[in-house]
Amino acid sequence: MRKIGPVRERGTRDGLTKSQAEAKLRKMIAETTVVIAPDQRHDFSEVAERYIDHVKNVMDRKPTTVHDYRLIAQTHLNPYFGKTDIDRITPNDVAGYLERKARDGLKPKTISNHVTFAHAVFRFAVSRGLATTNPVAAVDRPRLPGANPDFRYLTLKDFEALVAAVPVDLLGPTDRALYVTAAMSGLRQGELVALRWRDVDAEAGVIRVRRNFTRSQMGTPKSRRGSRAVPLADPVREALEAHREVSHFLGPDDLVFAHPATGQPYDASRLRKRFYDAMRAADLGHLVGRDNGITFHSLRHTYGTRMAAAGTPMRTLQEWMGHRSIQTTEIYADFSPDQEFGRSLTNRAFGSGAPTASGLPKGS
């Protein structure tokens, strides 16, 4: 803790703003000469491993988070920084890393994840006396794109065709209930696979999202908004009741969409393959495809678009869909009833005498 100068009062020009004080402090830190003893010097890979152990054993982070950190360190950061002492890595070195990864074709979001992890490693090193400064703090991060507004979803007609095309086989009842629940609750694939019967509260009329299944591991939602209660629509309740009648796994902690023969989580690759097969069986194969077509995640977009069109406020929809940021939810704003209101106003403003494509007023 250092006193940099007086605080600038609102409406005056005397003193320092918060950003000015932070900039001055960074300059003071950079100008301060602190010598790390030779026996205290460590390269980046050593400190990164110590930080990962700290995250795992002290901070009790999720196994998937620990796995991601270790993958970033071993695959990207360690090979680049090599055996350089962590205290001798400069902002220019970090900026060079960002440029290298951009040339390698990594997406800005991926590079940003690397920077976030590296920043934490250097902060850990400073707190342990292994480094004097955090060079990542002086480097601009890549600008991230906003939520992609060009998403795909199913129309109600196409969704009904999909459900009708589910095959009559061992997994058929599970698939049918799964598709209805996905499209009418907006749950993510991992949240659906992890759903237990205890999470379906018909009396309260909600589905409670409490767990997530990803990378073959059961865990909790990553963000605070991930744990939530979603309205249980009547078609979903009816589909789950029909599914319950044929399921052999009905305990409170049994999975709703478990494999009907084993009770184990529904395999992700098989789930997606059967979804695409059902799409093709419904004569919707031309819509299938990861690049520009429909995927299983499109059922979640189906929920978002129809709920927005029904007039659901964006903040409410954000809570129900478990979005961390309202900006993500606002990709559905174009489907709100306000658009229909705007169309009617436009027609009223220009009237029937407006020029048509032929250049003549309508009815001429």
C-alpha cells in the first residue's frame, strides 16, 4: 500500500483520478530495483506448475479448470518462454507471444484465455517473491468479438417434424423427451445430461439447474448465473411424465436422460449423432452442419428466440438461460414483439401511397 498523492475531488482538477494513480504506481514499481537472489530464481514453467498446484489444492478450482490451465501451460506458454527466469520476462516478451499466437491462427478468445492464465501466474510469482513485476499488466489484450448474432434455430414446424422423426428404439423415448426439454427450457447440453429427477419440481413448476456434465466429469455450473430455476412448461412436464413411465432409473439422484440400459450419462457424441440422424429423417438434413447449420445447441437458440418473441424481458431471459452477460442475451432482442410494433408504425407512417418495387403506389 503506497500513498501516491491526493484524491481528486469531483468537479475539481486537483489531485489524481483512480486511473492516474494506478498509472503512477505502475511507473514507480517499474522504476524500483529489486534483486531476486539466485537461489530464488525460477523459470516460467516451474512457477506455472506451482500456481496450478495452488489452484488445485488451495483454491479448490474445478478439475476442468485445472486441466485447462495445465494444457495452456504445457502446450503454449512453456514452449514459448522456455527456461527464461520469470523475473526477466518483459512486457515486450508477452506482446511477442500474443503476436505469435495470432499468426498461428488462434482465436482472440483463446489468446485472451492464455493471457488471463499468464497474468495469474505472474501475480502469484510476485506474491511469493519470485518476481518483482507482472509484465502482463502492461500489455493490451486482444479485443474480443461480441456474441454472434448470426445463429440458427428451428421454426416450430421444423421442431415438430424433428420430434416426430425420433426413431422407435431403445434411446427413442429418451431422445424425444430430451429434445422437448432442450427447446422449451433452454438448458445447455451438459446441463441436460446432468439433470436429476430431484431437479424437476413439478409442484413448484420449475427445473432447477444445479449440475453440469462436461469432459466426462460431473460438476457444478461454472458461473453464478449457471445455477438457476427455469419455468417448467406444460409440454415439458408431459414429455417428462411419459419418459418417466418407461425409465428404469427413477431415484431422486438418478439422471433424467440417462442411458436407458445402464443409467450412466448420455454419451455426448452419440447424442449429437442421433440428433443429426433425426434431422435427416425429418427431411431437414439440408439444415444440418456445424459451420452454418443447425446443431444440438440450436435447440437452446430456439428457446431464446421464441421466449423473446413472446415478450419475455431480456433481464428475465438472461436469468432463465444462465447467461453471464446481458450482451449475450440481447442477440434475441430482434425477435421481441417490439419489432412487430415497429413494423405497424412504419406502415402507418408511409401509408398505402408509398412507392412499390414497380415505382408506382400500391394499387395503381
